Amino acid sequence: MPRAVRERQMLDAAVVTFGRRGYRAASMDEIAELAGVSKPLVYLYLNSKEDLFTACIRREAQALVTAVRSGVDPDLTADGQLWSGLRAFFTHTAEHPDAWSVLHHQARTHGEPFAREVSQMREEIVAFVTALIHEAAQEAHGATELAERDVAGLAQALVGAAESLAGWANASDSVTAKEAAATLMNFAWAGLGNLMRGERWSPRHQPAH
């Protein structure tokens, strides 16, 4: 069997094991058994449990970023692009729950260097969303120019909300990827539309106590 194929089998088994058992509880014996190979072969290919976990994070992070980017049609309107990107994100996380567990839960709770790997993926997605929000502002007729701080904050908030919502959706069999995407789209697009029209919420509108 070609090395690339065997290594992919090991990574597939590792993602399932790490995602369901957690990094510390997962054993190399379990991973080797699930992959149908010997434990010494896993060590030969991937060196250590830490290196194996890092390889899983990198592969799944790239797969998620690729899914989001490829899911966006640049010929669509700005809201259509954001909608298709959100659907691609939630579809991917729903179809790969073990991978999402590795990225969103396991990698972030076991310190460096794992958290850094996920942070790099997140920065790439935030940059992509930032570009979409910039385009939405430019496309809106009569829209006021959004400040860089506004755009950066909105992108961070949107990605953070998507991450939390994916965890909630994956824990509920009754929530589809389309419904999760629509929930976030309705929440985000209404607020973004107000900002682009120059309509900002202010605490001065609240009754005094």
C-alpha cells in the first residue's frame, strides 16, 4: 500500500479517536487498531502522539478553510457570498463532527503548540470574512464607509458566533447546517445593514436608572 494512503488511514483513525476520546485519553494502541496497522508503524510514520495530533489539526484546519473558500461563489452578491460561506462552514462541521471536535475543543484545551495551529486557521478564516464584509460595504448603495475597526470587530464576532453555533448544531440532531447558517445570517446581516446605513446603536438611547 502506498505510504500516502496508509498515512491517510492513520490520520483518519486518529481524528476519530482524538475527537471522541480526547487527546489525553486517546491511546496510540486504539489509533493503530482502528487504522488496521501496528503501533510501531504509526510511530514510524508520525513520530509521536504529539506529532500525530498536530498532523490531524493541520489537515482538518486546511480542509475546513478550503471548504469555506470553495463554497463561496465570487459572482454572487455580497450577501449571497456570505450566505454560501456560512452554509459551507456549517455543512463541513456537521459532516465532520470528529474533526470539529479536534479543532474546536481538543486543540484549544491542551495548550501550545496545538492552540497555535488552530489560531492560524482562525486568522485565515477571519481574514476571508473581513474581505467579504468590506465588499458588502462597498456594494451597498449609499452605504457609509465602515471603519477598519468596525470591519475587524464584525469579522471576529461573526467567526466566533459561527464556532459556537457549530458546536450547538452538532449537539442537536434537529438542527441542520442550513438552519444554523440562516440563524447566523439573520443575526449578522441585519446588524451589518444598519451599520452600512450609518445607523449605530448607542447607550444614550437607553432609559436612565
